[in-house]
Amino acid sequence: MWLDILQVVIGLIIGLVAGFFISQKVTKNYMKKNPPINEDMIKAMMTQMGRKPSQKQVNQMMKSMNKYL
């Protein structure tokens, strides 16, 4: 009786830990392949704010965005 309950609890814990790491890896791979923002979006955003972005500024923004992926 106790052994059965212990096995179920251990199985749940192992499943949760494995699921967490697998989902984290899948999410990181997806974000690398399909970034949420690209250079065109940054240029449009800066233009809407009234600034004419240079390529250097766009590259700096992209670098700072990719730093967190």
C-alpha cells in the first residue's frame, strides 16, 4: 500500500522535472528559429517614435534582444 503510493509520487516528481526541462529546451529552440522581433520591426518602432534609426542602432537593439534568448 505505502510502496504503491510512494512509487506514484516519485513518478509524478520525475515526470514534472523531465517535462520542465524538455519544455524549456523546446521553447528556446523555437525562439531561436522564430524570434519575436526582427530588424524591420525595430526600424518601424523607432520610426514611429520619431527617430530615424541607423543600422548601428538597429544592430545594438538586436544584440541586446538576442542576449536574453
